[in-house]
Amino acid sequence: MSADEDGYTGTATLVVDGTEFAVEVELRGHFQPIDGYYHWYGRVAANETLHELLGGRKKAAEIRTPEGTALGELSEPDPWGRYRVLGTSTPPFSVPKSLAEI
């Protein structure tokens, strides 16, 4: 992770269509000065039940970590069944104060 990126790796809860999934995630983020927003993204570890619900389709989701909660979108499972997750604005993890003030 570079000095201008933040992140979280660990357990999380995904809420999709009212169903909660306990998952492992790797999340990263950065402030984008061009549009003025904080962008966060990452992957959700393979989860067969989640894959059965999504079937490879995009879906809105709430993601909760011990550090925060945010709304995002799940999409694009990779060949290993890990769904991509992304969002804009407040991430579901702590951001260093210096970046939060930008």
C-alpha cells in the first residue's frame, strides 16, 4: 500500500437484499482530487452462499467492519469467486485524519 492509500483487511459483514454474510475482505482507498471524492475498493473472499445469491450480477450492498459502515456495490467476480466491492465517499474503515480533512 502506498503512502497515499488507506485500507482494511479482515472480517466484515455484507448485507445484500436483507441477508447478512460474514466475509473476509481486503479494502483500499484514496482521495481523488480530480472529482473531490474518496474512492474505496477491494475484494470479498469467495463465499458460495453469496455467489448463489448474486450469480455474477452487480448488486448494492452495505459493508460493515469494526471500523465503520458504508454503502457500496458488488460486481465482477474474479476466476477465484472473489467479488469486487467499490464505493465513493466515507469508507467502511478508518482514514487518517490528514486525508479526512482534504
